[in-house]
Amino acid sequence: MWSWTTQPDSHPQRKFIDLIFNRTGKYANWDPPSEIQVGSYGKIDSTTGDLIVLGTIYSDEFKKLLLDVGISVESGEHHPKYCPDEIEFTAWSKNVRRLDLNVVSDVSIPGIDTATIKGTWEVKKGTTGAVLLMHNPRLRCITSSVLGKLSNIALLRSMHLVTKVFYCPAFSLYLSDKSKCTAISETGIIHSGVGGEKVSIALLNPEPVVEPMDATVGATAMKKWWCNTQAGFERHGCNTEHCFTPLYELLHVRRSRNRRSSSSPERTGEELWIAPPLPWAPLDEDGKEVPIYFDDSDSDSGSEEE
């Protein structure tokens, strides 16, 4: 039976990043406990999809470059700003649809009815699907005005810059195997279904407990994830602090356009930056790059006529 573990050259993390990028325009972090920091710059590894950090705009060595483009280091204007917390952030690939979680069938799971985030996701049969969930995400970003000044730094024109990062106290990511719906009957016989693979995920609230008199002051009970997947990859994390970074925005400087031939308004601030394309060819459902062929017949025939 096909699975990511039987396909060592398929790179599941790259497939997950590819699917989430195509829906959000942002890069997923396959290892959310490993912090992606705003202001880091570098390149994306075309084999794994990991960000290879080559430096940060907050290093001492970078200060002179900031001053040269008019950024006041002393004022701290270049430091990232926090945006208001959101309740949740949910994203899934285009071949996945969200269904209501059947609470009745999962009544044995304590707290499922009051779960903070809950749902069932169905992957289209024969395809690979991705789901990314964040609880209480907090966005940290570089301001548009600072991005405008940073675009003038020559070093960054050959790099990708982390401009936004989502921090959260709880995340869940899921990558399905190439979906083949199966179900086990009461007799133990495996049946193939007409739909695709389904996975149910819920973020359960902590159960109320009676604290002893000598309990540590300020202790906080953590939420926990519940998931019923039987295949594919899943990763979950819970904490009381915003310590996970499952998603980030990566931009590079746009190429300057010929102002004489363009009637569009001049770009400023964040408009001077654009999301770089994924550094690999389109991926098939197995996560492998699809060969791209170019037809040179027209150009060849044209050269013969000349």
C-alpha cells in the first residue's frame, strides 16, 4: 500500500509546504517548534522546502546597511510589530473539503462537544491533501514603510526576507497519504469507499480540576489535540505561550520596471516586494516533480526559414 514512508524520495514536508502555499501564498513551517524569526533572510532549500537562514537584519553587522537606507536603528522602527490576536486560523488544500464533526459518534472523547477548534476534513480520492490549524494566532510583521527602505539594500535583492510570522500556542498540521478511502466493518473486512480519506481533528479544552491548597500560583492547564487519523503525517503542539511558528511570509524585492513604458502608479512600501515562486517544478500527488518539456519546433522552423 502506498504511503509516505514507502516513498523515501517524495519529501512529504515539501509537498505539505507546496499545498499550503498554493492556498495562502505563505510558507508553512514543517517543524513549528523551531522558530522562524521575522527579519531573517536566506533561500528555500529546493529539496526539502526548509528555509536556509543566511542572516538577519537585526544583527550588528547589518546596522550600517540599515543606516545607509535611512532606517533609524536607535528608534527601533525596523523591529517587528505585533498585530491583534485572532481566534483561529485554518487552511486546507484545494482538494480538501471541511465537514461538520459528528459529535454523536465521538461522545466517548471527553470535551469533544466544547472543543475550541473541531472539524472533519475529507480529501478527494486519489489525491494528497493538507490541513493547517492554529489557535489564537498572533502575527508579527515588518511595517510597510520599513520594507520600502529595505528594498534599497543590494544584499536583500538576491535574498528572500521573512516579513511576517504567525505565532500561536497550539497548532495542528496534517498531510494525507494519496487518498484511498477504506473502512473496516464489524467483521474486520476492509472495504474501499467511494469518497476520499477523512480525518477528524479537535482542540480540547482542559478538564476542570480541583487545585490543592498548596498548588503553584498561576499554574495554567493546557489544551490538547485529538485526532483520529490512521494514515499520513500529523503533528500537533500545545503550550500556554505563543511559542510555535507554523506559517510565515517570505518576500523578495520586485524587479524595477521601466517607468517610461509604464503608466501604473509608482510602487511604494510593501508593494516593492513580492512572494517568490516555489523553487521546484509542479509536484504530482506523490510529491515528485513533474518534468517540464519545451517545444522548440516553432523556433527551429523559424530559424530555418531565415
